[in-house]
Amino acid sequence: MLNILALIVFFVLLFALIYLFGEYIAWIYKDQTKSKSNLPGKLKFIKKLDRPFKFLEAKIFLVLNIDSDQEMNWKQYLFSLLIFNGVLFIFLFLVFRFQNILPLNPLNLEGMSWHQAFHTASTFVSNTNQQHYAGETLSYFSQLFAVGLAMFLSAGTGLALAPAFTRGIQNQENSKLGNFYVNLIKGLIRFLLPVSFVIGVILISQGSPQWFGGEIVVNTIEGVKQAIRVGPVAGIEAIKTLGTNGGGFFAANAAHPFENPTIFSNMLLNLIMLASPMAIIYAFGIWMGKRRHGVILIGALFVIFLGLFWVTAAGEMQPNRAVTMAEENLHINQSLGNMEGKETRFGSLLSSLWAISTTSTTNGAVNSMHNSYNPQGSVGPFLAMAMNCLYNGLGVGLLNLMTYIFICVFIAGLMIGRAPQYLGKRIEWREVKIAALIILLLPVLVLFPTSIAVITEAGKEAIHNPGFTGFSEVLYEMFSAGANNGSGMEGLIDNTMFYNLLNGGAILMGRYLPIFGQLLIAGYLSNKKIRPETEGTLKVENLSFLILFVGVMIIIGGLIFMPALAVGPIAEMLNGGM
């Protein structure tokens, strides 16, 4: 009963946070999206923030020589994004490679190998945060000026894409999508920095450290001394969660008591993890003057989310079969479910909720070890990533959602015998073809590398667990890279040249090829006329659309990977979970 009450409170707070974040983000980009919607009466006080924010932005535009009135078409927008991210990638690579000669390295930590630096730069520039290193092996300089900086800028990059894509639908035969640099700076100054600051302060109050002491030496209960790494943990943790980043300051990620000290901090971080990408979807409805449509989209994804959560929670509330087999001699109480690899302060239920939350977004942070999940429990995270992380990332989640919507609208048009149309824009063969290619990209980035890994010596050498479990670990690793999720099932020795280069390439393609296709679609749509709605137009604000959209997501997203999942976690489940 307490578990059910806790979940009800969690979801009520989640929807409240989505509403607040969504209204706020919609206000931030109101001018950039040409939106005519206004803030609700109770939130009009937010307008008082406009003057100081505009003053600060004007100074930044002046220093960086940015013309805020100059707008870009889709090609210019994409070019600016790629140049900005390319420079960031080179900077990250150099910092990780040569951190041993850079300042703020009191523990004299070594730099990374070139292939590990390539993978790590790829994963942070793309907002993926897949880690083939232990967080404790980075210096303060690397954590602050590489990891921390990239977490803000990669999240800002994704956030800047949402208003641009919205302009593509809003425009009436106008190719301009806005200014990438203006959207980036607005997102950083008005949303990411201030909200991260508030989250960081709350985490400090819960016990997360925020200082540069190097290590603290403590006496353990065994009577021996232990050196514990500390640093600016609270600040990194805040943007890691808000920006759907996920990379941990420590190897144990959010299971570490310094990153996630209490059940309150766990609930807060889980809420933020889901609310930030979902709020963009709600903001999209506001920008389009159709709040109800944004609610319908969130509702459709939430139905799938609840289904995945039920699968995982039901699996993890069951005893661990490996422990059950030895229970006669060990006398282990498993009334709390499968507690292997989980923190007692979170338990099986909240760990399952986090697992689905982190794989339903591109966050990838973990507060429990997914490799220790029962086979049924691991199916949920796999399916969440199979649907391209469901809510996906901050900003890019909206673009990913639109890709599925165009396919959905096309199918609906075929069913009713009318030309597909979405929010006044005709969806033609070009948009559908690009959307289909984007959806097919994930299977290519997951299944091809998986097949290479299991047939080559370089790939098989990293697999230490035999049979279905070993295959599941490889498949999860490729899902994590291709879907830009970043979480790890672990069990693989993945810091090898083979996995660093293979995953680094998949991460970059999984990030930037969809962005290319989605901006191209926005470019096509922006040059079209907005057609008035008629009786034959597909209604996107009713239950029928919700059901159709859920069906398309499940059939296209889930079934593509069913053969691979049947060889991995499903086979392990049918084999008795060993």
C-alpha cells in the first residue's frame, strides 16, 4: 500500500513539474517559435524575469558577435550546430587525452588512451554519456571544463532544436527556422543554468559534496583506513539529470551515496530526469496553440511507460532465482524482491522506476546494476531503448517523437483514404521517406555492431558471462550507444580499442544523422502552405489518435528488435533466469 501511495505522489508531482517546466520553456522560446500563446494567469510573474535575462543575453551576443536578428534556413542551422559541436568534440578529446599535464589534478591522474579519449569525447558531445572509464579517474579539470561544460552545451544543443523544428511547422512558405546560437544561449541562460543551480543546492542539503578536497581518508568499521574521492559532485549531478546526460562523477553513478544520498534526492532526480524532456513535448503543444495535443502526446508515451514499468517492477519484485537455489543453506529473506545490485535505501520498486525512467530518456544514469536484474526485469529497459528511448533527450526528444508521428499520420491517411496532413501541413512522400530512414537507423546501429561483436575475437574477448547473459550484455551495450542512452548493463570489458571505436562511431551517427534528417524535414515543411482543417482532417487531440500513435510506437519500435531480444533476455527468462 505504501508503495502504491508513493507512486501516486511521484506521478502527481511529475505532471505538476511537466506543466511548470513546459509553460516556462514555451515562454522562453515564444518569439523564436512565433507563438501566440500566453502564460497562464498564475504564472505571469515569470515575465518579470525577462528584463534581466534580456540584458544578460544582449551582453553575451555583443561579446560573441552574434546577430540575434539574423535567422537561418535548415542548412545554415545544421551547419552552425555541426561546427559548434565539432569544436567542442576536439576540445574534449584534447582534455581527456592530456589531463595529466593540465591543472586541477591533485591526484596526478593519467590521461586517456587515444581511442578511449575518442569514445569519451563522442559520448559527451552527443549527450550520450556512455562511460568506458570509472568517474574517479578524471581530474577536477576534466570533470569541470570537459564533462560539466559538455553536459550544459550538449543539452543546450538539443534544446535549441525544438523551437527550430516547431518553426518548420509554424511557418507559412518561409524557410527560416531561427538562429541556432540565439536558441542555444537562451536555453542555457534561462533554463539549464538557473534550474541546475536550484537542484544543486537541494542536493548539497541532502549530503552531496561540492568542494575540491581531492580525497578524504576515513576509518572504516573494519578498522582500516580508506581514501574516498570527493569533488564538485552536486553541480555535476544537477545538470547530469536535468540535461538528460547521465554520466556519473563516480563509477557507481547514482547508486553512490555522494551522488544520490537519500530517498528524497532519488525522487527529485527521477522527477527531473523525466520532466525535462516531457516538458518540451508539452511546450510544443503551447507553441502550436494546441495545449491539448501536447497533453495527448505525453499521455500516449505515458501509457507505454507504465507498461514497461509494470514489466520491470513485476520482474524485480520476484526473488532472485540464483539466490533461491541456495536459500536452504543461506536462509536469505527475499520478501523485498531481487535486491542484488540495488541500494537498500531505494529498494526494488524505486530502482525499477529509475531503470525505466533512465532508458525511456537518453539520460542513462543508474541507481542500481542492470546486469543484476532478473531476466523479466531487464526486458523493460531493452524495450524502452528499442523505441529510441521513448521520451528521448532534452529537445531532440520532440524531434524523435515527430518522426513517429509522421509515420502515424501517413498510415492514418492511407486508412481513411485522404492525403496525410499534420497541423495544417501536408505530409508527402519526402517527409515519410526521411522519417522511415531515421527509424531504421537505430536497428542498423544496434544489430550490425552486435553481430560484429559476437563473431569477432576482439568483440568476444570482452564477454565474461556465458550464453544468453553475455549476448544480452553486448546487445545492451550497442543499444546504449545507438540510442544515445549511455547506461550500461556492465559485465563487458568495454574499454578496448574495438568497443571504443565501434561505439564511438555509433554514438556520433546516432546523434547527428537523425538531426540532419529531422532538420531536412523541418526545411521541407517550412516552405509549405498551412492548410485549414476540414471534416476530413485527422484529429490529433482525441483518444483515437492516442491509440493509433501508441500502436505505431509499439509495432515499429518494439517488434523490430524482437528476434534479437528473443536470443537475449527473453531466452534467459525462458531458460529459468540463469
